[in-house]
Amino acid sequence: MPKQKLKSHQGAKKRFRITPTGKILRTKGMKSHLRRKKPARVKRQFDAMIPVSKADAPRLRRALPYGAG
């Protein structure tokens, strides 16, 4: 009997991206909160994807068994 497929966590799938080398990337929070008073430079920095911490990576790998997407 074949093993069942695992389901990806839909919230994690929308929030994280896995690179071809296996790193998990995330965006910064607070991007849309009070954005009118933030400088343009700060708003641009919110667009960049940054790697998740090493402590969170194993939990996200379980939530995304086949990669994000």
C-alpha cells in the first residue's frame, strides 16, 4: 500500500519561499502598518526577502514537505 501524501500548511505556503539551494526566505512584517509616515527607503527595504532563523527552519520544513508553492 503506498504511503499517503503530506499536506502543506496553506498559511506557510503563502508566507515563505524556498530557494533552489534549500534556504527558507520570509518577508519582514509591519510593511502596511502606518506606511505613510515611513521613509521611501524603509518601505523599499520591506520588499526584500530575508532568511528565517535557524531555530524556525525545522518547523517550517515540516509545514512545507514539498517546498513552498
